[in-house]
Amino acid sequence: MSDEKAVLWTAEDAAAATNGQATRPWTATGVTIDSRKVEPGDLFVAIKGPNFDGHDFVAKALEAGAAAALVSTVPPGVPGDASLLAVEQDTLAALADLGNVARLRSKAKVIGVTGSVGKTGTKEALRHVLSAQGLTFATEGSLNNHWGVPLSLARLPADREFAIFELGMNHAGEIGPLSRQVMPDVAVITTVEPAHLEFFSSVEAIADAKAEIFEGMNPNGVAVLNRDNPHFGRLLAAARTQGLSRIWSFGAHEDAEARLLDCSLHATCSAVTAVILGERIQYCLALPGKHWVMNSLAVLLAVKAVGGDVAAAARSLSSIQPVKGRGTRKRIHAARGALTLIDESYNASPAAMAATFEVLGKIDPGAGGRRIAVLGDMRELGERADALHAQLAEPLKAAHVDAVYACGPHMRALFDRLPAAMRGGWAETSAELAAVVTGAVKGGDVVLVKGSLGSRMAVVVEALSALDTRQDKNQSTSAAAQAAANGQRG
């Protein structure tokens, strides 16, 4: 479907939405809060954060072609005739006003996605399948927090037929306000797992925080829940408490509205047979792993909930591609032979680690090669961090991983739990580990790199990529074309 840039905001409309004052007429075709990413026609919102003040970059944004800047004060160095939208309130609140108005004027069917694992992938899958059925908008990357959600809403064109927003959190009470902004017609909770335990007393408390997504819904909305998750009953009760009566579930459970009948898992894809609200359907999913099979069921239920064509959406799943840092594959032609790099460096949790190891176990190394896991710390796991890291030893052994290289204080607990033959090497930091790994890999190896964003495992990915002797080092396998992603919360 065509997705040409259209006018998102006129000076008059933006002023009315924010109760601000425009210095002159202008029109904006985009909205940004990052002066480094300004494109001609953008409205630059000068956000004051803990480490920076966007007002200091207004002049730079205007020079880069911004249509106007939303400010609470006129910063020095800005020409007197500059295109500005001046507001008396905090600019983040003004951005939220823009988002609220954009949502109210939209006729799109809106899907909100949250969950401990799989939010961004599920959101991107929904973007992929619905874009073939109508004008579709979705959150860029993982802009899912208190500024990312209103920014995404402010970017929503009025003519979209479908819109998908990712909602994240790492504390209780964060998703509720985001849901009230997004007002989803459909809410998808992919799963509830031990993530962000540093800020929660239990996994049940995480489930309650995820259930806040129902707070912005009207009673006619649809909740899409994981029927196989142990916290399904808790989420079901929360949805009913919010007045929702249309609660659909997905999984292998016989009572699931999207029921998995069979799946054949392969190294690069899965063949799936399922029943979606009584309709038997078979499809090929171009992303490997049982976790992706389950998320695909949630995608098809959400498509049904917004009035889309489920069969067509299932066919589209055969051409879906992974998001950068979340399973992209690259063939590295190094001096010691060709190896396969799997980039999972963007995020990590115990459930995500186990799912990725299972995928690694399906991949056959080349002649003389090994399955290698290069792992960084999983963050925000609180007092159970060491124990949860150590528990990864069993799924690593079950996946027949030959060597594990790890960095970070919590990964030390895993490294010490492993059999001596599996211990490739451990280092304090990803930078130190990168040197060890690049010196150890050889032709035929399949190398998985995974860790939380704060572990900076992308450093290892970059070091391995630099081993490529070809001029075009960005060439990826067909199963691993990359898509842009910016991330925030879980």
C-alpha cells in the first residue's frame, strides 16, 4: 500500500491541540525529538530530559530543515522570524496533547501490544501483514515509553486504516497511562515472564502491570491473551474487571480461540497448522522458533479482531523478516572460513534466551564448525539474577551448544555452572569479550550473540562483522534482512 508523506500538522492545528502560539504558518510532515534525525518538513519538539535540553538544539534542527520547533522558551541563537510553536506548558505535555488529538481524529483500528517477550517482533509482524490489507501505521522501533508513545501517536496520519502501538514498562503504573493515550481497540499480551524482577516483587506483579493495557479500552474492545501462560487466569480476570467481554486466547490449549494443532520447526522457518476461531489454516512462518509460532497465532487473532483477512495475513507470514538485533543472520566470509552470525544483541530475558537457544540447536554448523553462544548479562532481574543466569546451562546443553563465551558479573554464574568442555571464555565487558571471540571463531561456526541492550553485545556483533573480507560486509542471508529499531522498555 502507498505510504507517501502527508501533512500531519499545520501550525493552526498544532496550536489548537497544545494551546500554543505559532509565530508563522507552517506545515509538518513528521515529528521528532532528536535533532540528529531531523528530516525536512519535521516538527522538532524540544524535550527537556535529565541529561539534555532539546531547546539547545532548536537552531540546529531548523537549519536541518525542520518545518518548525515546539518550544516552551525561545532559545538564544534562534532567528526572530523562525517558525516556532510556543507553549506555556512543558513540551513533553504538549507532545502528549498532539498525540491525544491525533488519536481522537484517527479512524484507524488500533492495536496495542505488550508482554514480557516478543512485543516488538509481534508489532512488526502485524505491521507486515496488515500493510498488505490497508494503510497501516506502527511504532518505529521500540518507542514504547512515556515519551515514545505520545511521539508515535503524534506521527499517526489521519488516513490510516490500521495502527499498531507498542507499550512497555519496567515499573508498575506505567502502561495504564500509555493505554489511556493509545485507547486500543485490540490489546495483545504476548506472554508474562520473569523480566524486570528488580522492580517487582513477583511475576504475578508483572502480570498485573501488563494488564494495565486494558485500562484504555472500551467494553467493545478485544483482549488477545496467551492461553498457555500460567498467568492467563490472572489476565483474564483483569480484562473482565475492566469491562471487556471479548477475550480471545491463543496457544496449544484446547480452549484457545487460536489453537495450535501442529508445527514443524526448522532452522530458518516453521510450518504451522492451526484453527483460528473455527477456521483451519496452514501456513509457513519465515521466522524460526516455537516462540514465533505462538506469536503468529496472536497476530492472526488480532487481524481477525480488526476485521482483516486472516488467510491473507497467514500467507504474508511467509515473507516476514526479523528486526535488527532480534534474529538477523549474516554470512561472514572471514580469513579462516565462512561462518554464520545470528544477531540477537538487542534484548534478553530468561524466556527469550531459552527460545533462542532452541533455534540455535536447529541449525547445523558447516564442516568442522561449532554452535557457539556469546552471551551478555540479562539486566533488571534483581536478587534472582545469578540464579536465573545459572539456570541457562540446561537449555544450552539441550541445544547441543559446543562453546559459550560470556561477559558480565551475572553471566559468571552461568559460566561456572557449565561443563568445562563448554567454557569458551569469560570477560568483564563486551569489548574484552569481542577480542576473545574474534580470535576463536573459525569456518563452519554458527555464532549466536545475545544479551540485554545495556550489556552492549552489539560490540561483539560489530567485531565479528569486521572479520568479513568482502567489500560488501552488509550482505545478509535471505532469512535475515534487517529492519530499523530503536528501543526502550519491556
